[in-house]
Amino acid sequence: MPRNIITGVYTLPAGNPVVTGNVISSTWANTTLTDIATALTNSIANNGTTTVLADLPLNTHKLTGVGDPTNAQDAATKNYVDTNAFTVSPGAAGNLLTSDGTNWGSVVPTFLNKVNPTITGGVLTFPDATTQSTAGLPKISPTITSGGLTFPDATTQSTAGVAPTKVIGISQTWQNVTGSRAGSTNYTNSTGKPIQVNVTSQCGVNSLLVLIVDGINVAQTGWGSFASGIVTGTVSGIVPNGSVYSVSNTGTTVIYWAELR
């Protein structure tokens, strides 16, 4: 029979081994020898004359005594890799590796000497100690004071009305306004900033809770039915300065209304 493709073990065909005194027939001999010939043909010859027809699983074993590669598709040995892998010394700390497509080397990254300058009195001082006046340069790296921005060329700009003072969450706090709010009532945000509105409601069957800003439904939640117990829902949204907002609470009871303002 052929070699076992899983274990690689070759087993003689039926009728083997022969027993002393039995007559060896041509049928036995031809069957056995043909089977052996097939197994040998499918084996790898140690003189390199056999062409391997499939991948060889080594089951974590190693190929030992392998020669160093010479052709492009030859396998590389550990010695070859250790010897020929690039081991370029980068030179001084901070040098950059370079390649001309064939050889590797290292260079001093002189361009880094012109980055991250310090600015003092309208003068840029670079890491290589060279300097440059900021006169005529774009407005770069201003200092920020309570009065505004001061640029390296000594010009200034007021920060009055600049966007950060209008950003939601800056100089604002969450406030419980439940006692002064009601459903289906319009309110106007006149704080000068955007505010955030969170409304929580206790809901009944076929209920709907909607946050409306300038006539647009910006958030809603609702229930068709539920088995038992108390069900609550929350809507939340940002209201721009000057916008009108309200909550439609069909079939619901507002239990908490908070605003970040």
C-alpha cells in the first residue's frame, strides 16, 4: 500500500511478510515490488535529483547543515542573515539613516537646527545658535495676557469677543430649573452663550417626549406599551444663543429639567 500521507509511514502490501516454506509467486512479487517502487519514487533522493512537488511540513524541526544562498530564490541561513543584514552604525546619537538605493549610511540632521526656535524680544533663536528678526514675519507664537495677544513684532490684538468666551461649558454650571419650567411652553436662551438642556420625564403608555429648538425636533423618545413599573426617558440638546426652545410631553410628566447655563 502507499505511504501514509499523515504519518509518512510505509507499510508493505497484504501478503507480507512472507512465511518460511511458502512458494513466492509472481503475483506476490510483482505487487510488493511495484508498491515499493512507487514509495521510493515518491521519496526525496539524497543526491538532489528529486523535484519536490508540495510544501514540506517540518513539524517544528530544523534544516541543518544548510549552505549559504547564492541565487535569488535560495533560502537564507542564520549565518548569512547575521553576517549580511545591515548593521549600519548611525554615528552620533540623533543621526539619521540614509540610503542611495544600494548602500546605507548616516547623516547629521542639520535641518533640525532650524526648528523650534525660542522667541525673545522680537528675535528668533534656533538650536544652532543662529538668530533671525521677527520683523516682517507672519503673526507667530503670540503671548496671551488678560488684555489680549502680543506678537513677536510687538503688535497687539484684543481678545474681547473672541470665540472661547462663547464656548459652551466655559463659565457655565448645571442648574436645576425644574420649578421654573413646564411642558409645551416656549423659552428663549438669552444668556449670550449656547446652553444645554436635559429633560427627564415619567412616561405612560403611548407617550412621546420631544425637545424642540426653533421649531425643529432635535431629540425625542417615546413608548408604545410596557408591562409594569415606572418608565422614564430623557431628551437632551444644545440651544444656541437667542434660540427658542420647548418640550412637548404628550402622555408624560416632567420630573427633572436641568440646564447648563
